[in-house]
Amino acid sequence: MGDGVFETLRVYAGVPFAWTRHLERLGHSARGLGLEVPDGARLRTAADEVLAANRITEGRLRITLTGGPSPLGSERGDGPPTVVVAASEARTWPPTEDVVVVPWPRNERGATVGLKTISYAENVRALAFAHERGATEAVFANTRGELCEATGSNVFFAQHDALRTPPADSGCLLGVTRALVVELCADLDIDVDEAPIAATALTGADEAFLTSTTREVQPIARVDDHELPAAPGPLTTRLAAAFRDLVARNLDP
């Protein structure tokens, strides 16, 4: 019934990246659903064992926590939670992405806003919608018509050398990579405005990019039928390089 939460971590050189931040967000999501999170040390042991058993050095790790076996219906069972740790090889993303804005809004006032739950049917439908139109990612507005997020990533765009990205109250999931990019902006003296933005503004961007655990910083080339002026643009290029440098020097920032 979608009664669960999860985290996906990028694995570099056999090490799950940003482990501490992802574990904190797993706890936040679990508390939002009333689930108990297993001991962090036990989860890390399980993660290391799964990576070693599958001989994965460059990949992705997924930790899924559910309410456990339950009766048919929406009630939670009396048993303990179920934890699944899985890993796979890293996905190779294209150099740029084409996105479409889908007609279904995110509900910024919903019960699971800000929680990374396993209820992903909306994302599956939206991504299929994008693929049917030749795009590779789908972008949501919220019920107020503001830019919110993509199916598995956060959205940044630049206008007049300043970056903009939707704030938490837009209804977006605050990604770990998003937070790291915002911090890198401060280090690089790049202005980034976290404020409500009309979803239609994305087509007027000078440049735009997606951020996620597995994508890192990925340029957007086209929004709907509108080709952006640069992909990657100068700010995207700077931040992508800064993110790679961060990974090289600190695997748990």
C-alpha cells in the first residue's frame, strides 16, 4: 500500500556517498510515517555486505524500510518493519536531458510532503508521459502553479547569472545533492534564490539543470518544445566540476 520509505545512495570506490545525510533523511521520512528506523550501524554493515557480495565499486545502493507484513487494506500489521538493502551497477546518464512539464500537480499540502516514500505511482505515470513525448524526465508544478520538482530530481535554473530553485514549501523533496549544490554555491559566490517560481518560467531560463544522487549535476537541454540557450551553461559547468571535486575529497560531506 506504499507504507514505506527509502533512500538511494551513489557508490564511489565501494563507499556509499553522503551516508550520514542520507541516513538522517531516511529517519526523517520514517518518522513522518511513524516507522522505526533500524540502528544506523546495523544498516551500514548490511550496506557494506551487500556491496561486497555483489562486487560493486561504482553503483547505487537502495535502502527500503516498510511497515512490514500487513492485512489486505490500509491498516498496518502488528509485525516488525521490513528492511531491504539492494545494490546495482551505476547507471550511465546522457550528457543532457529533455524534460516536459506534466499536467498533474504535486500537492504541496499532502500528508507525505517532504518524505521519500515508496508511493511512486505518480512518478511512474509522469515519466511514461515524458517518454511518450520524446523527453527523458518529467517536471511537476504544484497546485499553485509553481515549479516543484522532477520525478527523481530537483530543478535549478539560471536567469541573469543568478540561480533559482523551488523552496521546501513548494512541495518538493529536498534532495541530498540539492543541499550540497546550494552549499557549493555559497563557496563559489553564486547567488541561489530559494523562492516560489512560476512553472512557466523554466522555459525562459538561460540554462537549467537537474540534481540527484545518481545524476549529480545534469544539464537540461530542452523544456517541452523550447530549446534552452546553453546545455550545459556556465553555472552548470562550474557546479558540476565543483561537485566532482567534492566527491574526490570527501565521501561523507
